[in-house]
Amino acid sequence: MKNKLTLALVALLIAFGSPIVNGKKDKKDKPLPPGLEKKAEQGKPLPPGWQKKLKVGKPLDKDIYSHAKVVVPIGKDGILTVNIDGRLLRLRDKTREIIEILK
């Protein structure tokens, strides 16, 4: 009975294309395209479209976070305020979750 259940579970995972089975990666932290990465390394500003990715409750991409300048250091609550190309964001330090978009 246990073997049949395990076999059925594996068959379902294969049939419905589980990310584990297909080897697909999560798209949250995918890197910038090579051209944008090069510009970012040279200190040039990020393209205007990055602001569309900002949503309260969602984590800030690593590549965008790497351009941040800390305005208010981490408080006792684990929240910090950063400036990214003139936009102020309050984030949880450990997860980079956006708490508030100030400006």
C-alpha cells in the first residue's frame, strides 16, 4: 500500500512538471542581463523599469539591493531604510522584504 502511494505521488510530480523534477529555478533572484550588469558595475543608474518591481510585502531583488545606500541603519526591530536612485524603502534586514515605500 505504501509503495503504491509513493509511486502515485512520483507519477503526479512527473506528470504536472514539478520544478524539482524539471530542474527549473525560482525567478525571484535571477541576475540582471549582462549589459545591465556591466552598466551597474560601472556605477551607472539602473534602468527605469526596476521601480515596477517594487511591491510592499515582496522581497527586493539582490541586484537592486546591491545598489542601495543605507540611510537609516538597522534598528532593534530589524528594519533599515535604504536609498536606491532617489527612492526610499524600508526593508527587513534578513529577508529584504519591502515594508514601506516612502518616496
